[in-house]
Amino acid sequence: MISVHILYPKTDDSTFDMDYYCATHMPMLADALGDACKGWGASTVGAGAWAAIGWANVESQEALDKALQEHGAAIMGDVPNYTNVQPQMVIGQIAQ
């Protein structure tokens, strides 16, 4: 199983709508992943370089790749609806 972390940089003029992100965007990602999505969440970050971080646990890298190939354009096309920054993705194997 992998964990996908989506990091949103904090800048002087960055915006982030957590309500939209949790109500619309992350469910869109979960729907694209289907049964391969084993959970997701999001958090705001106080001080530091990030405005928010989202995460999803996914059955496999192959399942993520398939979902992004099929639905990536729609998922990325939704980004301007909740933020004005470019997200960064970090993927790791879940150790436990």
C-alpha cells in the first residue's frame, strides 16, 4: 500500500478553500481511485512552508497510475476551484 501526500505551498498571496477541498476535490479523487482508495484526509498547517496537506492511502502504485491516467485531467482541472498554487505530490510505501 502507498500513501500519497499532496502538499500546497504557502506564499504571500496563496489561497486555499479547505471546505471545497474536503467536500468536492478529495471525494473526486477517492471516486477516481474506487476500491483502491483505503482512506483520505486533509489538514491545515499553521506555521511553515505549507498551507495545507492532503493524503490518500492507495492499494498500489499501479492503481494510482491507472486512476491518474483516466481521471488526471479532471482532477488537476479542479485545482483552481480551491487554490491558486501548484500542488506537489510525494508518494511513499506504507511501512506498517
